[in-house]
Amino acid sequence: MAGRRCVFLMYHEIELPGRPLCQSAAGYLRYILPLETFRSQMAWMKESGWRGLAVGEALRYPAEPSVCITFDDGCETDLIAAAPALREFGFNATFYLTAGFLGTTGYLNASQARDLDAQGFEIGCHSMTHPYLSDLPEPELKREVVDAKLQIEQMVGHPIEHFSCPGGRYDQRTLQMARQAGFATVANSQFYANSSSTSPYELGRVAMLRDLTIEEFSATCQGRGLWKKRLQHQVRRSAQRALGNRAYNRLRAVLLGDHRR
């Protein structure tokens, strides 16, 4: 089992014709896949004999070709678009919900989140309000990790085990807080495939971008070329550390033409 690797895929909102997105900024849009693009990726997996797993299943690192499918934020399209496609192709997934977003425009409400859970999909936590956790003082970090977990658990009626870091930003305090809260795993957004030797509190994930071709998707599932993405990621992280998260994001917004409405 030690040699088996599994790439964890990170999705966000699914774009549907005529439906406004939760956000309109360019930096957000690049992570949003039209439904037909998502379906084409799932179809490729099915036709190629791959399995789509939730985090809890993926951590067993099965011998069959598999990827872990995850969604961040808790957008309403998790239920009305992604879930039907996943069921059609026979795949599972983990949906990381942002507790404080639930019930707001474009996001799941409590009833819809319970519906997603009842369909057999795995529910995880993506913080309370989606801040960069490494920027927070201890009381706020506790609210984002511990209180968010409790709120989602009360909503779905059972414990949840998996946490993902907003923006992939975290520090050792974040991981310690997650352990204390009772999370079994923490996922980030670093570009590497996971294996049994990967710490469950530092699970890498690969963001699925809007312009990804099906050939690039196939390579990603197989873990090919991730070193290039990892190198680019390291350059960005170095800039973030040098500038700080807020200054880096302001610069990034200017470069991407991000003007939030």
C-alpha cells in the first residue's frame, strides 16, 4: 500500500446556464467549471475505469485507479448540479461546507445540506467565514475551526471528520486546532498526490481550473506534471509570505482585473 498514490481534486461552484455565480471576480471565476466541463471529466473517468472517492474512502489508497473528489464552499450547485452528475457516474465526493455561508444567496441552506448528506455524500467543514486561517488570532481561529465543526454537526446530526483550509493557507496552530476539535484530516491546496506516508493533516489537493483541457485533466488524475504546478505554487507562496496575505491579494486582484461588485 505504501506505493499507492491518490490525487485529491478540488472543485468549487458549478456554472449553470442563466444562473448567477456566487461571486463575479476573475480570481473566483477561474475556479468555476461549467456543468458540461465537469460532466466531461466524470465521463472520462468512468470510461477509463477510474473511481471517484470521498476523502474517507481515498485514505484507504485502493489499488484500483482512483481520485478523491472534493468541493469547497458549500454552493447550492453542489446539490443541484454536482450531486446528480456524481450519482449518474457512480462516484462519491466530500463536500466541505463553509458554515457561515449556509442559507445565504447561492449557497446551500440547512435542509439542502442534510439532503446532500442523506444521499450518501461525505460532509466536511471549510471554516465558518472563509478567512485565511494563518492570519487569525487564537479566539478567531477557534471560531473558524471548532465552532464551525459544531455548527455543521448540529445541522446534519452526526460527527464530521474532514476539514479543508480556505485558500490553502494554514500554519501549525491551524493543524493543532483541527486535531483538538476532533478532525481526522486537514486538506490544503498544495500540488502533490497523497499516499499512506502523507500526514492526514496535510493532504494535498489540485485545484480544477476553468481552462483545464481533458488531456490535462487525465494527466492530473495520474499525477503527471504536478511538479510543475508545485513549483509555481511555491513561487506564489514565497510572494505571499514576503508581502503578507492582504497585500498579495491586492496585487493579485490588480493583475487579474478583479473588481468585485
